Amino acid sequence: MVGVACGASPLPFNTIGFVLAPLKEEYGWSFAQTSLSMSIYGITAALLAPYFGSLADRHGVRKVALLSTLAFGLIFAALGATPASIFAFYFLWFLIGLVGIGSTPVTFSRAINMWFYKNRGLALGILLLGTSFAALVVPRVAVWAIDQWGWRGLYPTIALFPLLLSLPVAYLLFREPRPEEMPAGISVGGNLTGVTLSEAVRDRRFWTIWLSIALVALAYGGAHIHMPEIIKQHGMGTAEGASIMGMIGLALMAGRIITGWLLDRIWAPIVCLPILLIPAVACWWLMGTSTDVQTIYIAAFMLGFAAGAESDLIAYLASRYFGMASYGKIYGMLYMPFGLASAISPVLYGRVRDVTGSYDQMLYASMFLFAAGAVLLITLGRYPTFGAKEENA
């Protein structure tokens, strides 16, 4: 949980919204230009997710997570020294995508899935609380750092989280279970059960999950990053923006724990159908300029709750529909649409804002993206069982 909280998944997305305006003021970069850095980072990380998953399958998650966390923290701190060239800014974000994906749930969730089976959903929800804690803490620290040292001080300050907190904790405490420690249900004769990546990609359910993840991430990714600017259009200031981001953090926390607990008891698509339909209402409330403060908080909570559910779902569905034998590779492939869509979404939101002066058109489209992502999951069918083929092999 600490590793996820301080990794390359939540920290970039919880800080970039607070430097959009300062970078525009200092360098004249538009919101879309600055948001493109998230696309470069996200696309790079997403494309490398299957490779890092393969490394975790082959060498274990400990080595991959430790090295990736160290490299991510150092490069994230270097963003504070960004020169006037936007291409240098982009290059640093490319490097973060190149090395940082191993500090995300791509690696950490593999270990959780190997330690837990009967209460796997809840365990994954607790793991992913890390991103919720980041959403609660990081925006406030970011605002404080900007007040103290300007936007350049934000990055080395936030980099202390992976370097001084996550890295020591992971070094001392993080490991996969030994064969005799694995729970019944994920291995036969000491061998992990499940399908190979090549078998998974020939399965209709794989691409159904892939598309659902992409649609929901496309709707939510930009809304999260641009939330400080979205609420400014409703007359709120920077301090209220940090509070709203904190509210999203609480919603992510609730979404992960509640959804994880339900996944252990109810078929996953039924759990997520209402959860992914609710944020469509939130997008409607966030449109315009006159929504009251209380409604904005409720809308932020609804969006965050759905995002928390989706993060649980990726890891849970990967393990339940395809097993653990090639989990890292398969999860990496399913993380790819999440990363790609989350990378593209901020640019779309930024472009709509630059062209129209508001986010309304993108929020309107996101209503339908959330709904489509929810409905797709209903077609998955029952969970498969594994064991016979692997035991005979």
C-alpha cells in the first residue's frame, strides 16, 4: 500500500493540475501543451507495462519494484529543474514513463494476488488505498510547496515520498510468498495455475475487459487532472481545489474498500454496473459555471468512487478470468488501455478547454463513456476454473 501510494501511478496525476497555470504564466504553455506531458508519460508507461509485468513474473516483484521506485523518485525530483524548453519537460516525463511503471500496481498487485485468494478483492482494495492516501495528502503538500518555493519546489518535495518513505519500507518488508505459503486456489503442485498470455488474447473476454477499461479511463483521467481548473469555472479557488482533490481521495478510498469487499461476494460485473453509471450524473453536475459547492463535492466523490472501483477491477478480473501463471504479462496488457486512455484523456480535456473556454463538451462525452464501459462488463460470463491442465502438465 505504501509503495503504491508513493509510486508513479498517483503522484504525477495528483500534482500536474497545480502547475498548469504557473507554467502558462511563466512559459506561455497552453493547458493542452502542458497536459501532453501526461500523455507522453502515460503512453510510455502503458506500452512498457506488459514488459515490466513479464519481469515481475520472471524475477519476482521485489527487485522490479525497488529499482523502479528509486529511479522514479530521482527523475521526478529533476522536474523541478525544468528549463524553458517544453521538449525538455516532455523528455523528463518520457523518462518517468520509461522507469516508473514498476512502482505501480503492475508489480505490487501480483504479490497481493499471490498472498490472498478467498478475500482477494478486499486485499486488492486495501493495496490500492495507497492511491487514495496520495490523493488526500499530495495535493495539500503540493499547494504548500508551491506557496513556499514556487512550482519548481513542488517536484523535489513530492519526490521525498518514494525516496524516503516507500523505498525503505519496501526494502524491509515487501516480498512474494514462498510456495508453501501460497493459498489454495492459485497453484497446483507448487505451480501457479492459469492461462498464458497468448491464450488470454485469443479470448473474447480479454478484449471486452480491455475496451471497458479504456472507455472508463478516457472519461475519468482528464477529469481528475483538470479538476482544479474545472471547479475554478464554478467560482472556487486553489485552496478549494485542494479540498476537492482530497474529497476525491476519500471517494477513491471508499470505492476500493467497498468494491473489493463486494467482489469477494458478488459477481464482479454486477458490482460495477451501478458504480460505473453513477459518475455519468457527476459529469452532468460539473458542466456549466453555476453548480453549488455542495453539489461539486458530491460530484467529485462520485467520480472518485467509480475510479476506485475500476482500479480494483483491473487486478481482480485479470486474476479471476486468467489465473496467476502469467498474471504479470496479462495484467500489464490490461493496464495498457488504462494507461493509454488516462494519457490521452487530459489532452482531450485540455484541448476542449482551450478551444471552447470550458470543459462541458468533454464532460458530456464522458457521460456516455462511463455507461458503455459498465454495460460491456455484463457480457463476461462466469469465472473460469483452473487446475486440471496445469496439474497434468
